[in-house]
Amino acid sequence: MEAIRGETSRARRRVNISLFHVGLDRKSLNAFQLCNALTRRGHEVLVTAVGTGYEHAWFPLAVKPRYVRPSSAGARTLVDHSGNRVPCDLSLHRTLDALADAMPDCDINLCLDTPSLQAAAEAGRGEAWLWVQDGLQRSHAMLAAASALCLAARRVYASSSLASLAGTSEGEHFEILRPGIDQEVFYPMPGHVLSQYSKPTAGKERLLICLGEEGDWLGLETLEKAVAVLKDSFSFRAIGLCGTTASVGERAGGLEFRFPVRPSETAELFRKADAVVGSYPQGTFPLQPLEAMACGAPVVIASDPALDYADDGVDALMVRPGDAQALSEAIIEMLTNRPLARALGENAARRAAEYSWERTASDFEALVERSRAKSYT
């Protein structure tokens, strides 16, 4: 394998990043960020996915991806175990076949979901790895699906911080690949802006930016209850960023929902916020609170206490998931104790600086080299 110029110890790899669907979601964004970081480090990176219409026009992708657009399939009828005739849509199978046909020859096929993992395994053009980026429940489901696909000898890599995921099937290997954040978009506020957190702001309308799990937002009810407690004490505006099925512009439980497409829009909201509040179920590794920390914003997180990018009382305030009372008390503390808010924001910005996509790419290289040096089968 060719070595990267000037770095004889680091081999140049051919990596294909595979997604079943590309959309305006965190998983697609992470795939594109890692693609660009690996490309900057001299690797040949390809992206193979099913075209959905969103594609990557909203993101400055460094490579030209290969989008699969299989022809639509008609419905057929099959007989189930009870003798009943049931319709069967074959479009999924045709899509998987088309995705497998499009898989290029590569060293590593880094798959972000089980359909693309199945397609990569069928193609057999490179080692199939699964990058799990979901919470505990979904991660277990994805790993179980990978085992069901007879991929026991394939390597499984996850970004979840829960060690319990290491109990995968025999022959699989578990490691952690941490996602990063875009340091050119999410960066600390200037010192003169941070100084506002050391002064009382009586009578001012506060801005709360509320975050939750993408898709389901299982902590939304807790967040709404906590925000409701603040109504009698503060004049504020609460904006919920994505993570919910609510329509953009809809108001519910005191929250106004938005869905910023560009990361720069999210960063601007973080810099204006008096507090950023995240409500997540256990077993997740949410990046949005980390991005807010990188902007120097005071952050309150209801999440897994083992979350490793924040320490309670040092660079964020952390409460137990599902405890609306504790969450509201932490928000009030952040809004009234401005010296604390400033100290947390400054510490958070320093901590978040450790999480870059360059570091993720470097960690990925190390995983590849370790896999070459050992046999896990």
C-alpha cells in the first residue's frame, strides 16, 4: 500500500463511506465531515449512497459521491405461513442490489447503517465495518442485525461511549471512533462577548436553545416541563432545534421549533443563547451540546452521567435524564449565576477544542493499522 508523502509510517488507504440514504441528518453530516478530513490527510475516499433528492448540495463535500438511483419496483404477492396472499414491495431488494453493484474496490467499506452494511458484505469489495452512531437501544439492534447478516468475522466499530456494547457476537471486534465537530464553524465567542455572562441581565428577554435526540427526541416531555417552570420567573424565548416530529415554526410546550440546515446557522444561535439545554436519553453521544460548548455557551445537559466530554460543574451542568425539576433548577442557576455561566462557558470551549474531525480521522487511521496488525477472526 502506498505511503502518504512525508509520512512513511502512515499508509494511504482507499476508503468507501456507505450510506443507505443521504439526508439532512447528523449521520450524513458526520459521514461527509470524516470524508473531508480523511481526504485532507491524503487518503482516497469515496462515498456511495442511495440518491434521495437531498444529497450533499448543502455541504462542501471534497469528493464526488456515487449516488445510486435504482428503477422503481412493482408490488408482487407472496403467500405467508398461514396461506394468505400478501403484497410484497421489492423496491428495497432492488435498491440493495443496486447499492451492492455500485460498491467500489477498497480497503475499508465504512457503513453507517445495516442496509449499506448488507450491500457491502454482498459486494465483498473490501472489509465491511459498521459505524454505529445511535443510542444504546438502536445500537444493540444494529449490532444484532449485523450478526444476523452472517458478518461474525466482520469488524464492528461504534461511536457510542457505552462499554456494554462490547458484548457483540463471537468474532466481532468493538472499538470506539469518536465523532468530531467542525472547529471552523463552532468556535469560542470573543472575550468582550463572554463578559456578558458576568453581569446580571434583569428585565432582559432570555434566549434558551433547546436540543434533543434526532428523530424521536425522547426527552422532549422532560424539557417542556422544565421550561414551563421558568415562565413565572423569566421572560424568555425557547427555540427547539430539530430532533422532533413537530413542524418547523410550530409551537408546543413553550418551544418554537426550528431546523437550521447549515451548521453556521446553529453556531450563530449558540453564540446568542443565554443557555443551551439538551435533553437526551441514556446511552447517547450527542454532538450538539459539544458544539454549543465549543461556542463558549453555558450548557445544561440531561444525559448519561458517563458522557465523557463534560464534567458536571466544570464545563457544564448535568442532571439525570427524565428529572424535569432538576433540569429546571439547573437552568435557573445558569440564568441567575452569571459568573458561573461564564466560567462554565470558558472551560467548555477549551474542552470542546479537543474534538476535531482531524482527530477523528487520525483515530480512524489508528484503528485501521491495529486491524492490520492483529487477527480478530
